[in-house]
Amino acid sequence: MNENNSFRISEEKRRVLLIEDDIICQEMMKASIGDTYDVIVATSGEEATGIIRAQHDTLSMILLDLNLPGIKGIDVLKSIKSDPEFSHLPVIVMTSDNEAEVECLTLGAIDFIPKPYPASKVILARILRTVELSEDRETLRLTERDQLTGLYNKDFFFRYAAQLDLYHKDAPTDAIVFDVNHFHTINDRYGKAAGNEILKRIADNAIAYVSEAGGIVCRSGADTFMLYCRHIDDYEALLARLSANLDVEGSGENHVRLRMGVYLDADKSIDIERRFDRAKMAADTARDHLTAPVGFFDHSMREAEILEEQLIDDFSTAIREKQFVIYYQPKFNVKNDKPYLTSAEALVRWKHPKLGMVSPGTFIPLFEKNGLIQKLDYYVWSETACHIKDWKERLGVSLPVSVNVSRIDLYDPDLTEKFLQIAKTGGLDPQDLLLEITESAYTEKTDQIITTVKNLRDLGFRIEMDDFGSGYSSLSMLSTMPIDALKLDIQFIRSAFKGQKDTRLLEAMIGLAKSFEVPTIAEGVETDEQYSYLKAMGCDIIQGYYFSRPLPVDEFEKYIVLKLKSEDDLCLPLKN
Amino acid sequence: MLTIEKLKVYGADTAKGLSRCANNEALYLRLVDITVRELSSGSLGEALASGDPERAFEAAHKLKGSVSNLALTPIEIPLSELTELLRSRTPGDHTALYDEIVRKTNELASL
């Protein structure tokens, strides 16, 4: 056998500690098991305690004679079983006193070998079996429990929860998920050890609760816990109990807040994991709600979930069958007395064969979450390029159109190549495509994103920063950012003209853009008043129902033609 | 020289004793030899003479363990009886039992 082959757990002799002062018994035991096990002998309780303390990691079993000089065997057993570090070690007690058997088993001995001994082969078989069972038990102990908190892990939790269902079929039961608000910031601020300490305290609080009220609990993820318990009414009280004593020591602050999702009186006819999915969904509704940290699952969530599943399932077919249709909303340059059509924004709608028109507010956040947005964006860019090409060829109009570029697209190393290919296929000039990139995208991995955006701009694509002012970018970034226009966040316009009109912030934003010599675009403009104010404040381009709602491509074509007829309204390079 | 055959004739249940030594005859004979020396050392007699019932019981119990494991039946019988009497602190003169143990030990030692 070469050295590598021998480096196997199965080839190693397990070590057995024999605590026995009688030489005859020692020799007989060594003769019985010495070929299979590495037998270490201690002749007193004191010696044994020292060996256990120093070598417990490598011991597979302890054989303990009860009749020892000095510390008695029964006290050695008590001391082993009361120390959490060693208590997992299996102990077989050896004695001629049959009456001691029950006491030893009660104290945690795993088996009993009588004296005089049985035949060697009987002893060996018994010890082999005991070691095997103990190792299985230890493996189970290590795998079913989370090492940090001692709680069950998720897989075993689900298994035991299902067992609870079997025994308590008719008991109303709640599936509860709870986690720590912004746990990563606690780790960042106070260190991982402090974070771990908080998780352990939460686990202790949860264990104390289930040991009183029943139920089981697990740590299902980094800072996420699951609790399966009898239905209760006061979840605020439960949350308070789970949140007790979580302050980070020495910080003098209490930033540790839990949030909780409850699927109350959970339907036992559905799979246990699905029940906790629902509790998680409910927990997500409570995110950042300091005043309402408990969310409850209701059937509107279930319906939303079913709809989301259907939309995801139908996505590929929708792309293939071109169920996604592009609408265009015109943008007008308002710098001169008379506004003129300068570009449009491509907006996607889903003409679903069964659900009818699906709002982008429903499917875009969903696809952003699961990454399908990349495919959808590419589809929209390609379709838009086809339309621009078509207008050029049939109408003789060259109208730039802005398309949305999602955050995830900016991480695509092939992004610039994709845009070049789209432009090339459509015979377009890069300037025909305006790329709208949301402001918040610039705050992540800024350098990489700025490089990507710079590359696109160098190739001739124009960049519009979307949702500007929604609160993420640092103003200093404006001076380094490669952008061609700032598109004000629609919420700014809505709130400026709502109730007590206050346009000061809007004016400041437009002023800021002007100082960086970047044109501003306002979207969502609906009224004469909004239009007049924005124009007076120096806004350059306006988009919104004031001019036109988003139009399907055939209607938008008619719109362009109409504008073509009143030449004054259209200051575009109309003819190639 | 001590042999398995001689032990059988003496009355030991050698099959049982050997079964506890993984049928290793040399080991069994060596352990019998050790036990005979211990029995012959006079330790049990001293303990009985000391008047300390706990010490007497411990000495008898320890020897009984070895003798029983080796299945040295002729000694095991009186030694077990003596051990139980000492365990229960039964008053009385145990000399007859002790003499029997000594006799059987001497017999074994002379094999």
C-alpha cells in the first residue's frame, strides 16, 4: 500500500480509552479488541480525566471500570457526561455489579459489559457496533445542527416539522420566518464576532420560547431563522421576546431590529417548504418597516406569486412570439418658443395572449429580480432599432429613440459589442439610440460602470441619466460622469406640483444641470401649468401626456407623419 | 510447567477462560500465573487480619474479578462466597473459607 492509499479514515485504527486498574482485565480487553482498536490504558480516574481532556478529539470510545482506586468510576462517568466538550464520547461501563446498570445508563453510558467478561468475540462485536452507532449519531448531530447556534439546519428542520404535522394533524400551526434588518451592516460596523454573538442570542431566545411553548426552530440562512409553532395571537410579543438583549455590547446603541413574516394557521395540505416560502414572502413586506416589523401572508400575495410564476414561465414564448410590443412616447425640445419633436422613448408593454395587456410595473421588477430583464432589454433594443430603420426607409425620418439599459446590462462584458451589432444590423448611426441608464446604477462598482458608459459614448451612443435626483448619486459624480442629458426623476415633478406647490427643488436641479452644461429632460409632464413652469425654469426637453401618451408603433408613425406636415413643429433631419 | 491440560484437570473452565483471551493460550497461561502470584502474596490474608471490613472486601473483590475472568473455578467458588459475606458485612469467622482459598491456590501453584 503506498502512502496515499493509507491516508484514509477507514484505514486508521480508532482509539479506545480503557480505564481499568486490574491487569488481568486490561490484558483480556487488549486481547479482545487490540487487533481492531488502538487501546490506551488509564489505571485511575485521575489519569483518565487527564487523557480525556488532552485527547478527546481522537478518542472513539471509553471503556470504564466502575471499581477504580481514587475517583470512582461512576464519578468519572458523571464528569465526562457533564462536560459539553466530551459528553458526546460513548462510554461503556464494565462491572460485576448488575444493579449499577440502570444508574449508569441513566447517567449517559451507552452500554454495559458484565464481569466476568463475555467471550472476546462478543465484546468485539458489541464495541464495533457501539462505535459505529456513535459515529452515525455524531455525524447526525453535526449535520442536523447549525454549528454556530446549535439550532437545526433547514433540511432537518423541514423533516422534523413534517413529523410534527403527523402527530398534530389538527393543531393550528404558524410558519414564521424572522431575520435581522440589515445584518451585514452590523457585521461591517462591529465585526463578525459581534454579529455571531447576536445570532447566538437570537437562537437562545428562540430556544427558550420553543422549550416553553412547543414547536421547533432553525437557522435557515446567514441571519434568517424559521419557527414552526402552535398558532398564537400576539406576534408583536413574540418578536419582542426574540429581540431581547440583542444590543451590541459597548456600542451604547440598539440598532438590532428583527422583522418577521407570519403565515398564520398555515395550510397543512401544501408542502412544508412552500409554507415557509409564504412566511418569507410576508417577511419581505416588513422589510425596513420600523413601525410594522411583522408581515402577514395573505392570498393577494399568493395570487401575485402565481402571476409571477406564470409570467416567468411564459417569458420565452413571449419573446419568441413577439408578445412584447414597443410603445413610443415623444419628447419635445422646448427651448425655442415653439416646441419641436426631438426624440422618443421606447416603452415596453406585454400583450399576453391570456392575460391581456400586462403592465410593465408588474413584469419589469420581476424580471429585474431574476435577471430575465437582460433578454427583454436586448429584445427592446433590437425591435426599436428595426422601427428606427423602418421609419428612415419608409418615412424618410431619422428620429432618435431612447431605450432603457438596466443595471445588470452594465455588467455584461459584451454590452458595447451588442449595441454596435444592433446599430450595424439596422444600418443606424449610434446617435440614433439614446441609452437611458438609471442614476442608481452609477453608485455600484462606479469605475467599471463609468468605463463601460465611456466606451459606449466614445462609440457615438448618447447617454441619458434616468431618474436623476432619486437620491443615490453624489453630486461630485456629475463632473466625472460621461452623460449627455439628465432625466429628472418623475417623483420630483409629481411632488413639486402636488398640493402646496413647491418647485424650488426642481429649479435647483435644473440649475445644477445647467451649471454642468448638461441638458435636462422632464418626464411625466401632464398639465399646462407643469409645462409652463418647467419651460420657465430652463428645462430643455419635455415628455409626457401634455404632448402625447405612449403610442403603439402604428399610431406613433401617424403621429410623426402629422408632425411632418406642420414643418414648423419638427426640426429634425427629416430626409436622408 | 503450567499447561491448559493441567488446568483442566485441576478443575478450571479453560474453554471459558480462553474465550475471554481471544483463545490465546500463552496469554491465558501468563494471566493465570500472575493471578496465582497475587493469590500467594498474602495480600488477602493481611487484609482479613487488619480488621478493616472495607479493605478486606476490596482485596477479596479484586482477586475474585481475576479468578472469575480466568474461570479458575476451584478458587472462584470459595472466593465468591467470601466476597459476598464481606460485601454484606456478615459477622463471623471466615477462616474456613480463607483456608479453602489458600489450599486451592497452593494446589494451583504446584501444577
